[in-house]
Amino acid sequence: MIPQLQQNTPVSSPDTAPQWSLATRIAFRFGFCYFLLYVYPRSVGSLGAFVKYNNPLRDLWHAVVPWVGVHVLHLSGTFTEVANGSGDQLYDYVLLFCIAVTALIATAIWSCLDRKRPNYAVLYQWLRIFVRLVVAVAMISYGANKLFRMQFAEPALSRYVDTFGQTTPMGLLWTFMGMSRGYSFFGGVGEMLGGVLLLIPQITALGSLVTLAVMSNVLMLNLCYDVPRKIYSIHLILFCLFLLLPDMRRIADFFLLNRTTRLTPTVALFKEKFLNYGVWALQLGVGVAAIIVCSNQAYIDAANNVTYIQPPALRGIWSVEDYVLDGVPKLPLVTDTNRWQRAIFDAPKKFTVQNMDGTFKKYYLEFKSDGKTFNLWDVDNTQWRTTLTYDVPDANHMTLVGKIGGHPATLKLTREDLSDPVKFLLLNRGMHWVTDFPHNR
């Protein structure tokens, strides 16, 4: 059993630490190499593509991964790291293969050069500190984003008139989490708690158990709702299991076998006590900095999300009551895929149209300084653009005049009442302590 760093227990030195078996030493060497390659400089692959500073190792992977994907694995596809929010791109899976092979080669070389070493007690403690901080910072970051409602913001207005059949599994999950401020906050508390507990060496096992439970739920959500964070969440779980390795027997004795257990001996990192206290203080300093930075950034992003909407006079779901094209009224027929059913003003630079068949079309929106007109660009066809003049005589009516598809058009819109419990039950149902009959529809 590899000893865990604990406090208030007998202190052992590397010289008195037990002889590790050959399998344990080889496994440690591989884990050490793999963990460092995966984490440096942060989460690998597409999740790290947002990092702007130069990184020689990442540049090397950019050259190696495509070659391995084509010539070694014989795969077809795009082997480019793209910063689009997905951490499960083909690039990421090939990169993991490259990291694993590199770690195996490094392990073989290390084993040949250092085969007589009895153990890696001190290096193991340093690796534990490194892994604890990596997981703690990740959980604090995710927790802060949920506490300040940045990760799961309030759903876009178009969600309220969309159908389940047209929603992706991930979109459904984001809507589910965004609709419930309380549940999202609860998830953030669990992630933040796990991260904070991991900052304290003496309760590493407790922090790992809390984080393992939270991340197991996250992994199942990622798997079952097709969220592209599968690789990353799996590795966070592996990190937690690594931190729990020295406590597995004690946990089993206490919770399963009803046996007495004892604390494992401490392996000091340094002979001087003040240096050991310095390492402990450094860990807390990193944790405090992570809490401050992540919370501040999440607060700023959440505040920006709140302001990143249209002014109240325009923002809303507007029903197209009259649609006149080339001077001819177009009837609201569900078979007419070109007639607008609804126009949705939500984000400042986004204009969403729901056609009569229920499908959505998104346009890039730019208001002009005159306060009367705006430009539209087709997101999928940048050559398509038009200019519409809008008039809002009162809070519930709007008129749009301009050209749509090159044809003169006049549209009369009526604001839909989001407080209507019949049309927008999701927004107005709320929570009830007393429910005489399940209101499930």
C-alpha cells in the first residue's frame, strides 16, 4: 500500500519507506508520465485550444497527431484542434493515443535507467499534490460558473417555442439546467465543496470522495446527453481514484467490513519542517487564488450574460400576424416553409425566425444608429443580407418593412405574453409544496 501524506501521524523518511513491488514502480512511472503529459499546459486537445500563449509541446502535437491519425491509425477525418467548445473531437482521441504511447516509451526508458530504486515515496507525494491542485482548480472553476449562473444561463427565448423533437440531447440538458436556478446552484455547491476540500491535505480522501460522486454524475450526463466533455470528465474521475488509492483498504474496512482502521504514516517532503509548512501554505495559496479568480471571472461573465439581451422594448417573441410579400398576403399555412410564424429578438446580434413548419432560421443582426432600421445577414449564407425598418407604436405591436429574399415585404407582429400559463407553462408553473394531482405534461 502506497502511503498517503497525513498529519498527526508518525513521520517516515524515504529511507525507511517500504520496498515497492516491481509492478507498483512501473505503474507509478507510467501514471506520472501520463498525468503530466495530459495536464500540461492545461486540459489537452480542443479544450486547451482557447489558450493563446505559445506552447512548444502543443505545437509538437499539432504536427504529430495528424500524421499518427493518417499513417498509424488509418483514420479519416479532421485532425485539427478547433476551439469550438468540444473536448471530444477526433483530434482529442488521437492525441490521447499519442500521449499513452509516449508515456509507455518514457516508462520503459525510466525503468531501465532507474531499475534499482526501491520506491518513489517523495515523488509520489509531489504527484499527489499536483493532481489535487489540478482537480481542485477544475472543480472550483466549474462550481463558480454554476453558482453565478454562467455555465447554465437562462434559456434563449427561442427555446420556449421550440419542440422537443427538434432539440438536441445537449440542448435539452442545457435547457433543463438553465430553467432551474436552484438545481444549478446545488450542483455548483457540490463541485465547489469538492474542490475546497481537496485543498486541505489532511482530508484528501473526503475531498476525493465528494468530487468522485459529483463527477460520476457529470460523466453520466455527458454520456447520456451527448455532451462533448466525456474525455475530460473521465480523466477527472481517474484523478480522484488515483488520490483514493492509498485509502481504499481503510474505506473498505470502515464502511464495508466494520473493522477498525488507522491513519497511514506521513512521508515528509523535506527534512526541514518549515519547508513542509511552506508547501502546505503554497497549496492553500493556490486554492485561495483559484477561488478568487474563478469566482470573479464567473461573476463578470454572468453579468455580461444578463446585459447581453435586447432592450425590453424589442426583446421578446413576436407572432407574425400579417405577412405581405410583393403586395400579396401570405396565409399562415403550415405547408408554406418560407412564411414567418414568429420573429424572436433576444441577443443583441442575433435575430431568430420560426417558419410555419416549426423550423428555425438564425440571422446576424446589426442595428443602425438611426434607431429605425437594422441589417440582417444569413448565418449560413453570408451573401444573403437585407435591411428592415421597424416601427414599435406600442409595447405589444411592431411593423417590419423592407425586402425579404429580394421581394418587398411588410410584416405586422404582435408580442406574445410570456406570462401566459397556458402557452408558456414552463416559465410559469414554478414549485408547489402542496400538489393534489401530478401536473405532468
